[in-house]
Amino acid sequence: MALVRWITEMGMGVDVHGRDYTNAAKRAVSDALRHSSLSFFEATGRTAADMHVEVRIAVNRPEALDLAEIAAQIPYGTVTVTPVQGGLDVESPRGDGDALVIANAAILVSFEG
């Protein structure tokens, strides 16, 4: 059966020091989750366990992400994390190689149609 998307949430997260892309990604996921309050389960006969949750994370270095650690931020459903090129690194003015890392997250919730 095909999946039908019901919810799209967006978030942004920042790691200020240390170039920790996973930390920035987790904060982006947390930001997106804080915009949601799902109260349609009873009306639709669905449960949180029925959700298929895709987390798309955009950072400058997607290969640096710990996908399992990001997936663990989602409390319900079947979770997949898809890293993509994006985000933004803002180099430190000190020239020491440090940077502020910005991650963007899209959380897509679908149910079997």
C-alpha cells in the first residue's frame, strides 16, 4: 500500500562551536518537533505507532552525521533519516578552523493509504 503524507514540519538547529553536525541536526529535529501537537489519532483510528517518519537533514557535510543518533530523537513510528547537502557553516573570525554549523530539518509523517 502506498504511503500518504499527512504532516510536514520544519526546524533549524545550530552547533555554535566544534563543527558538530549531528548536534546541530538533533537541535533542528527538536525545533521541528516542538511545532507539532498531533491530536488526530482518535478521529482517524490510527496510532503513533502507525506513523512512517522521514527526517531529512541538510548540513554542509552530510557524511559527518550520525543517522542513528538523529533517528533516536523521534519518539514514535518507523523512522528513516535522509541526509542531504545543505545547511550553512559560518567560519569563526578567529581563523582557528572553528565554525558555527546550521542544520535544517524536514520531518515528513505519512500513513499507509
